[in-house]
Amino acid sequence: MRFTVNRDVFSDAVSFAVKLLPQRPTQPLLSGALIEAEGDQLTVSSFDYEVSARTSVTADVSEAGRALVSGRLLSEIAQRLPHADVELSLVENRVEVRCGSASFRLPAMPVEEYPQVPQIDSISGSVPANLFADAIAQVSLAASKDDVTPVIAGVQFEVSENSLTLTATDRYRVATRSIDWENQSGQSDLSALVPSKIVTEVGKTFSGDGQVQVSIIKDDERELIAFTGGSKTVTSLLIKGNYPPVGRLFPSGVDNYSVVNTAELVESVGRVGLVLEREAALRFSFAEGTVTLEAAGTESAQAVETVDAHLVGEDMVVSLKPQFLLDGLRSTHSEFARIAFTRTDNPGKPGPVLITSQRSKDDADEESFRYLLQPNLLLR
């Protein structure tokens, strides 16, 4: 194997392919990047039996072949090469990398023992890349970080005829967003539960592409999802299990709510929260014209601040965990946010608050993004 390729193109391809490699692979081979050269194409891929990444770029191939080499080491080298074309060759059991006056010789792993990278030959549908990345950023932060319950450590994908809905929860909050879906398989009512860390990386990787093609594959041999944008593809095994029916927690309508300037409330929460002990909650008192934030911290430290707000319905007092509230406010991606108050059977305990985006003080935005936060579990 021997080829020459543009330095920046090579670095980008290797960096993408190894980004999802495990920090502690179960086998040394699974830390490798598979390099394949044929025709005028260079393909770089990685696979650890759960997640794969694959990309192809144009190269001047003088001798076709395959090689397997340490992925992270190759990526670090590629990022630091001088600005000149890269020549890579396989000589016996060594991979030689030459660029300008720099040269490296890396041990090659036994490529014949490497598992076959998943091939995707069907497409379920496609979504606009910018909306997809936006939806992932809004929803994935609500997924559980606790691996003890894998089901809620994922993001639920639900496909209807022309809509894709992403949902995540960690028991204290639920975030959901729907975007347009172009059905390309004729199938509707598809679902997939995808690890949140994969979803987050996919959002970053494909944000600049026009369309992202999504393939949901469930058959006797495998259950996986694939994302393709341009020449790059990421696949992931699905999380097994039944996702909790959190959609039914959202109210059908709320007539008691407050509209706030998102940036102003975010800044106020950051200031008042400085005196809080870890995991403590802030007290929010909503009235017409204002919302008052109160915090009592350690060693008698206290903080109070008011922010302008427009209230519809009755005055309301709730206690909310600052970081969870900030996540919801920032995820609205809008100048104004609506904080709506739901009811419970107990008059002394407010129900979850529903955060949505708002075009202006008086004009509600379409509710494609919804963030439900439970205050009762956060009272201290």
C-alpha cells in the first residue's frame, strides 16, 4: 500500500475516524484505525463492535492495500505534520508516514484479525443538518449521566410519517424536540434508543452538512442506527430496553405562565446561585411584572434579585435546581422564554414547570421544543 494525500484532508479524516474510539478498548486491535487505499480513494475507519466511524477522501494511490495502526497515535501525528503532502506506505509490518522533512514508522497491527466495519445499504430518511444539530443540542443534555440505568442514558428517536422527535430524560427533567423528516424507506413509526454521547458527537460532526441521512436497522442480525453526511458515516448499536412513556407527562395546555427575557434570567440565576451550597435549589417567586430569585447559602450568605417578567394567571412560587433551569432556558435558543406552571392534586406542591421558547413578550413560538422540569424533587 502506498498513497499521497493532502495533509489537512488526511488529518481531518483520521481525526474523525478515531474520535469515538474507546479510551480503554477490550482488545488492542480495537484501538486501531483501518486505512484502505484503492483507486483514487483513501478510506479511514474505526470499529469497536458497538460504534463505528468511516470516511473516504480523494488520494493519489500508487499501490492499493490495507493497514491497521494505532488510531490515537496516528491522529496526533497527523495534526502536527508540517504543511506538505503526506505520503503513507506499508513496508512489511511497519506503516511509514512521510511529510516534508518529518517521517514516522509505526507498528502495523494484524489487519486480517480486525472486525468488519458495518456496511449500510439502506436509508430510513433524512433531516436538515442544521435543524438536526440544533435539536440534539437542545435535547441530549437532559439524558441521564448515570450508566446504572442505560435506558435513560440514551436519546429516544421516534419517527412518524414526516417528523422525527428526539426525547431525553434523567428522571428530574424531560426535553423533547421535533423536526422535519423526509421519509425514504416508506416505513413510519420507527424508533431507536441511541447512547447520548454518540448523539452529541453526531450533532457536532454533521452540523455543517446540508442533509443527514439516517438508517434505523432492526433485523435478526443487528439493531443499529447509522448517520451519514457527505462522505462520513457513524454507526451505533441501539440500547436495548423500553423507554419510559415520558411523553404523557407533558400537559395538553397551561393557562398560568410567566414570560421572561432569557438572557436576563440566565444572568440573574448565575449571580444569585453563587451563594448556594452544591445541589441546593433557588426559590423563584413569580408575580406580575417581576420574578424574585432568593438563595440562602452557607455561613449565612444570602442573595436576592428581581428580574422583569410578564405573568399570566396566578402568582406562583417554585423551587428549582439552578443548573437544570439554566439548561432549559439556554436550550430555547430564543430571546424570550415561557415558564408555565402545571397543577397537582396537592395545592401546596406545584407541578412540573414547562419551559418553551417565545418569539416576543406576547407572541408564543411554535412548541417544537419543550423542557419539563420537576421542582418537587428539588426542594431543600
